[in-house]
Amino acid sequence: MTNHFESLEKKLPELKAVASELGPNAFYAQEAIRFRSMVGTLKAITFKLDTSAEVDERHITHVLSRSLLENYFWLLYIFDDDNKKGDRYGELINSFKKDYLKLTNEPMLPHKDKLETADASWATLPNALNVNSMLAQVKNDRGERLDYLYFIYRITSFDTHGKNLATIGQSTFGKIANFPILDLKAVFDLIANHYLVIFEKLRNAGEI
């Protein structure tokens, strides 16, 4: 059985070369490298990364997965249609600009002088698609819709807030709450496989 994560690791020299550029290809390469670093660290610590994981592991793995999933969804969306790749990357940049402007507009935020200056006109940029809408538009390399991944994304997002502890669930529902531990090993394999698909697409186009 193919180990997609190990196969992706072998692409690191080429990914690092592309990562030094600008644009959607560089975003892909930088995120693939970040994915490799984060998942490689979890594997090195020997987290189980499946449904047999302990709750203490979940507090770390689910939170980190949330970060990896968001950029994975963006990459699926950007590279799903070659004719729209540039425009969709532009949507990502606009999303960053709006979030950054919101950050710098926080009235109680100290040390603003240490941040890059935001352009007030960014407030009028169009909003990016939400994750569910983005997933509903894309397919994997086998032509399958991937909107089912939204469930995994929402569970990891909920965990990110750090309040999903046993006492809170029991106080809320009057019993030990059923909140799933995800099979992240399968999720990471899916991501690694898709990053390999993008890699081959770029190689075939002479862009790697």
C-alpha cells in the first residue's frame, strides 16, 4: 500500500524550490512543506492519530488538524480548475487582507506600530466563500465531491476553542457526552495524496 506521506517527503527538494517563488504554486509548496513538518512531528511523537487515540492526544491533534484542513481546502479550491487558479488565489489574498484589516482595527490591540500597515480600502473587498461552499465546488482526483470533509473540519474547529472537556459535556447533557475522536491518519493520507496529485499536475505543466 502506498505511503503517500513518505512519497510527499521525497518531493521536498522540488517543493522548496517552488516555495521560494510567489503566487498559487508557491502557496501550495509552502503549505505542503508545513503539512509535512506538522504531521511528521505528530508521527515522531507516536500519536495514534486514529479513533483509538487518548483524549489528551486529541487536545493536540484535532487543534493542529484544524489549521492544516483550512489551507488544504483552499488548495483544493484553487487547483480544482486551472482556468480559475489565478482568480481563486486572488480570493485567498483578499481574504487575508480583510482578516488583517480586522486585526489592526481592534481598538484595544497594543503595539500596532510593530505591524504592517493595512489599507482601509480592503474593507470593501468581496468576502471569500465559506468552507462548506468551497468544498461543494471541488472534487478529488477520482471525481468525488469532498463536502463530507466539512464534518471533520467542524469537529476540529470546535476542539480549537479548548472547551470540549468531559466536565463541560457532562454538565451540558447530564451524561458523558459522545464527541468523536477522528481518524486523522486517514485524513492526513488523503491530504498527502492530493498534494501529490497537485505536484504531478504542476510537473506535467512544466511548473516544477
